Amino acid sequence: MPIRQMKDSSEQHLVIKTHLQNTMNQSQKQPKTAQNGKGPPHQELQNSKPHNQTSPPTKNRGRRRGRGGRKSDQNDVFMRPSSRPCTVAHKPVNQVCDLVGSNANGAVGNGRSLCATEMGFPTSSKSLSFAPRPGYGQVGTKCIVKANHFFAELPDKDLNQYDVTITPEVASRTVNRAIMAELVRLYKESDLGMRLPAYDGRKSLYTAGELPFVWKEFKIKLVDELDGINGPKRVREYKVVIKFAARANMHHLGQFLAGKRADAPQEALQILDIVLRELSTKRYCPIGRSFFSPSIRTPQRLGDGLESWCGFYQSIRPTQMGLSLNIDMASAAFIEPLPVIEFVAQLLGKDVLSRTLSDSDRVKIKKALRGVKVEVTHRGTVRRKYRVSGLTSQPTRELVFPVDDNSTMKSVVEYFQEMYGFTIQHTHLPCLQVGNQKKANYLPMEACKIVEGQRYTKRLNERQITALLKVTCQRPRDRENDILQTVQQNAYDQDLYAKEFGIKISEKLASVEARILPAPWLKYHENGKEKDCLPQVGQWNMMNKKMINGMTVSRWACINFSRSVQESVARGFCNELAQMCQVSGMEFNPEPVIPIHNARPDQVEKALKHVYHSSMSKTKGKELELLLAILPDNNGSLYGDLKRICETDLGIISQCCLTKHVFKISKQYLANVSLKINVKMGGRNTVLLDAISCRIPLVSDIPTIIFGADVTHPENGEDSSPSIAAVVASQDWPEVTKYAGLVCAQAHRQELIQDLYKTWHDPVRGTVSGGMIRDLLISFRKATGQKPLRIIFYRDGVSEGQFYQVLLYELDAIRKACASLEPNYQPPVTFIIVQKRHHTRLFANNHRDRSSTDRSGNILPGTVVDSKICHPTEFDFYLCSHAGIQGTSRPAHYHVLWDENNFTADGIQCTRSVSVVPPAYYAHLAAFRARFYMEPDMQENGSTDGSGHTSTKSTRAVGESGVRPLPALKENVKRVMFYC
């Protein structure tokens, strides 16, 4: 195959890239023994013969080699002979490498090249097809579950799309819809030929059948409702041009749903989605793909002037059973439609009618009300609406403004009295500034009310989050009933738009075949009473068990930041915890290096440095191994500050404990904390029996590294904060339990992970390769003595619309990272998306059957679904791998986008008692932890070795992206699971 030459500054990377058309994944022609997992794991690879470039695609998925860049010191470490021999079924290492290599030419199985630009976006993703389903899983006990998917009968009508141009242009979808509604009202029976079109609120109009014209212009007059009912009304005129654009291919959609075509007809799906949303958009408040209304359920107060509205999510989805309407319950925070003075009183938590406001009060009010719509109440039936732009710095009684061509000044109090006969009572309060900032418009607070239906998009406080969770947390049976009730209330059979387009929706939940996978056996230490354990309904405990690899903690200290915890209580707690660690299998010194240090929460840095240096002095230069910290239950930024200082400044592993647990001291809590400490110290609590017995498909046979990656974005309202990317990777094999993690900051809301692989110029060494993938591969080699011969990459947090971009960009980075380490090093990659933010819910077929549910009424852990509600052709499945605690469990959705390792369905549907696969979960934890490392006054004084994961190492990159890097993690912290 052609080898594309990659130029990167002075360094050349010769990287062989697999073509986008994933023909390696085309319907497997492999023997059935390989499909069901019973045959030899590498049977076809061993028997295959080299093929030349012109031969047709073969069954040998993932055979390719790349030619890497120059060797560096790190490369030498990577290429040295293994410290322990790598064996697979008693084969020497050179034969194993042959198994995963390419043919003599370096040709890939499909003989084409990946057409993505270097570390950039692809010019086109049309030729890319994701991994096809290799078959269905067979392992496990079969059962029936219900899913919140409702079968939608495909219409037999032609669907047409028309372009809409409105002049003058309108930014508001609501106004656009009002214009179109008026057009349909006036012209449906004449110019529109009795058609009832669906409109997306922007540029597209859809009809079932053609309109009587190809192009037509309409003039529409719209009354501005902001001016009230009896008051003077402004009439605006709009020119609307409707022009034929395209016809949706319904035959294509039918073939796709039948599994006969792999490419989804997005246009047809989008039209059907818009049609089914049309009526709900008119009835309710649409936000994203959800609809909310105070009429669905009585709003609940969240505090500080907010309330929760209930609603429902709705989306049309292509599935194996055909078109499916996915309906789920939803909740969101809205601003309570209160008189503004009442809202302010709630916000500040005090009476504002008789007291003047402080500067901090004004700032809080301004922040809460900026951008909020209010309507006036002092003009009778005229309820003009305005958007708040600010707050006056002076009280109302002092406010004056120019009148009569700026020749005289009039007070706000006088103006409202003379103009409206309205006497302002609370003149000590400031006025709201509305409209344009340049031209001051003042409205007294007491003359304004907040307009209903405004979603609150800023950050909620802890109390509000707790109150919202109480509303959203529903038992499975209640959620199922609410979903069914929503479908009945929406009455799709009476929906004029659904009728017009010939869409019929079932009112029954889909019944789906599922399987309950057997729980994995866990291995513990031989010295414990129980040496192994089989979890029951997704749960188990540490009673009578010892950690399989307990670590030693000789030097530890404790800081007490809680005033309510006496020194004797803190000492008693530390003693109990040390004993629990010892009982659980660790070697734990019962005595701290120095006595427990009491400190104030506002002096966290001073306290940490005092304990660090005092301990070093006591141990004659030996570093502290563990710091215990007792925190107040409500500790504000203390936790984050402590983690940042410990992990990026002092290099100390820390374990925080809340005051309430210190007083209570339950055995269960102490056991959980001891497990966390052991993992943070680099130990293993348990391993899968199958792992140490080398029985995990496509993991145990050859050295395999498993990555987890996630990007967390700033919360709503934080417009400038960077996004945080985290990548973790397994550091042991075959156990696959220890994960090292790296984090980096990147541009605001950037989903593609920028630092997976990168190069930069070093004045001494020239062009240097680095990046998170490369560093974690090297670290795996150092930890295990093996180089990974297979890569499994779990990627969390990607929406369906970003699948193509993320796969192209990040798979390319993995390829380059491998090629930069060693010539011909291109281990096969399986790239899997893990989604938790979806709306599919699974319910027990019979809620009264206690054997089919856990204690919370949820489906049993280990339940997997890979048929009916899954993708028509691609390799995806739903897996609920944990027991529900409260509310309705959300299964994780796994979508295998790229598979060069020949995974069978059973092979990849492993189960662990975490809600998502561990590496993806760890990456999420690491990314969340790194948010604490960002400080407004953070000093950019990182180290200078250029790798730049968590530091200011790559100053060039900082200049380009404009993102301030995170402070560097200390080396001893990087190596362990500090984020747990």
C-alpha cells in the first residue's frame, strides 16, 4: 500500500494509516468458532498468508505496520528487550509479534490509506463507515426487558424540503414560528394547496407531498404582542420566500432500517424528527430536544428564586425494529415568575423592603437578573416585555434623566407619577436597567414581574442541586408510568402533523430480548478467610477478605481542619483507620510521623507546608507517603485547594475524610477508605480471576493496554474556562487493574483531545515527540517490561454528531504516537465510545417479579441488550453493569466505532460493578479532579521538558491555543491512581 510521508518540522514520520472505509470490519467471513469465542483465539491469523497490495481485502483485520521517527532516549527504553518473557500459549515473543504484524510489504488488510490531514480535520468523512456488528452475544441468561422506545411506522409519502428566507432577518425562533404560523393560517387553503407544513424555526420547511409552486414570495404582517392587549400595537411586515430544495429519499431510509445500507439518510430522519416535535413546540417550552411545562407537573421550589419544571425528552431513532421514538422524563431549573422584589428577597434571603442594599447585594442581584426578561405591571393590560441589562448604582429616589431634547432633567419618581399615575413606594431600591445600555431605560423593581418560561442556565448551588435531584429521582415503576402517561397525553394519533405526514406511533413500550451476564469471580489474597468472591446482584464487601496486593504505609501524618473535632477524637479515628488498613491487608504504621496538626481552613497552604516540612525534618529527608485530612462537612474550596497543593506542589498522596464520618466511625466507611488508600498508594484491592487465569478474550493472550479518555467542559455560564482532557491507561498485564492518568487543559468546549500526540522544537534536541498516548505507552513498558501489542481505547462523553471527527482525529494521534516510538510499531486498535448521557431506559418486564429486579426495582446488574433498540448495522449495545441505588438505572451505551482486533459481541460485553467500564470512569474522575488545579492567579512556572500534559512545559502551545496550562502533576502522583 502507499505509505504517506508525514513532515513535521525537521522530523519525518512515515505513518501507515488504515483507510476510513473500515473494510476490516465488513461482515465477518471468519469461522463460526471465532464468532462464538470457542475456537483458538488466533486461528485465522496464524493460518493466513502474506498478500500483496492488489489482492482483495482479507479477513486479517488490523495487520499493519508504521515506520516511526527518530529514536530518542525514551524510544530506547521502549525498544529494549522485555525484562520478563512475553508468552502467548507458549509462543516466543517474535512469533507473537508476527501474529499482530502486517505482511512483508507493510500492507494493511484493506490496502488503502487514511485520508486525514496530519493531526487536523478530515476533508470528508463520507467514506468512513464504522465497525459493523459481528453478530449477537450468546452468553448469559435470556430474559425480556421493556425499553422507553415506541415503534414508529414509516410514512409512505414523499417528504419535501423547502428553503425559507425571512426578510428582515429574525434571530428569534419564536418570532420565526409566529411568522410561519400566520402564513399557514392565511394561505393553507389557497397557495399552499391544503398542505400543513412542519417548520424548524429557521431556514427549512417540510411538506408531505409537493407544494403547488417551486418558488413563491409572501408578505406577512405580524402584530408585536409585546405592546399588550389594549395598548398601541406595532405591526411589522416581513417578506417570506419559500423555494423548493430537495426530496427526502424514503426508500433509502427503508433500506437502512432493514440493514441493507450502512449510511444513514440523515435528511429523512431529521424531517421526521421535526414533524413529531411540531405540535409539542407549540404546546410547551422547547429546550434542546426536550419540552417543559408547569402543566405537566406542579413546579417545585429550588430556592433563591428558582423552580423545577418537569418535561419530556423526545427523539426519533433508527433501530433494528425500524424507526423508534425515544421518550424519557426530564427536569430543568427555571426562574420563578415572581414579582422582581419578591425574587430579590428570595435571592438575598432577607427583607429588602425596609433595608438598603449593600454593594455585594447589588452585585448578586445584577448577576442573577442580567439577561432575564421582565414584564411591566404598572400599565394595566399593557404588559410590555424587556430584557434586563443591568442595575442602577443609585437608589430610585436619586435617579434623574434628560427630557425635552436634553434641556431639562426629570426624576424617575416624578416621571412614573405623571406619566402613569404610579407612585413608587420603595425609592431606596435601585432600578432595573433595560434595553440598550447606551440609552438608559429605568424600570422600578416594584413595577416588574419575571416572565414565565425562562430556563436558568447558570450554575446551581448545592442546595438547589439536591432539591432538583429529589424531583428527578424516580423509582423505575414510577418513571415507566410517567413515560406512558406522556405518550398518551401527547396523543400522536390525534397529532395533525403526524397525520399529515403519515407517521403512526405505538403507545406501548418496546419489549426487548436481553441477557443477564454472569458476574465475574474476584480474587483476593491467599491469607484471607475468603480467597475469592462472586458478587451477588452487583455487590460485595471486604469481610473476611484481604487485598490481593496491600501496600506499605510507613510515614503518614494527619491535618485536622475541623474545629468541631477534638484532638482526641481525631486520634481515635486515625487509630481505627490504621487498624482497618492493617486488617484489610496493608502494612500500616499505627503511629503518625508527627502529632495530628490542627489548622484553619483559610490557611490550607501554610498548614500543608508546615506538616510536609516538619515530617521531612523528623524522618531525616524521607518523604511523607500519605496525608490524612479531616475536613468540615461544608468546606467550600478547601478540598480542591488541598488536592491542588498536594498533587501539583508537594507531591503528597492525600485522603480526605468529612467530620460527620469521623464522629460516626462505621466499619463499612473505614473499609471503603482503606480500599481507596491502598489504590492511591499503588496497590491492588482485587483482580478478576479470569484475568490472572488469562481467560479474558483479546486481553489475556498478548500484552494489551486499555485506555480511557474523557473531556469535561465548564458548566453553563462559565464562558472562558478551558475544557479539561484526561487520559488513563492500564499499567499492569494481565491483571489490568492499575491505571496511570494524565490531564491537560484545552480550548473552551473543545471535544477533540489536543494533547494525545504532539511535537515541539527543543533548542538542544531538535524536534521532540510527546503527548499523553506516547507517555502512557512508555510508562506501560517500564511497569510491565512488555510493549503493548494491542490497544483498546474507551472514549467517554462524545455525542453522536461528533463520532466521525473524534475517531478520525484521535485514531490518527494513536497511530502517530506508536510510530514515533519504534519503526514498524502499529498495534491493532479497537476504539469504543461510552455514553451515559443518553435517554434509553430499561425496565423489568414484570415489576412484581422480585427475582428479575434488584432491591431498588431496577433491572439486574449485568443486563445487556444488543438487539431491537440498537443500531440497524453498527456494533453497539446497552449494558447495565451496576445495581441501582436510587432512581432508575441508566445503562451505559457502548458503540464500537473501529475494531482491528476481531472482537466478538460476547468478547466485548464484559461486566464490572461500575456504571461504566473502569478506564472511562477513571478518566472522568481524573478530568473532574483537574478542575481543582485551575487557579485565577496560577503561576506559569512549570518544568521545561516539553511534554506539557499538566504543566506550562510547552510555551509554544500555550501561545497558539490561548489556554493557560494546568500546573504539573508530581512524578510520584502521576504513577498512581491519585484521582480515586
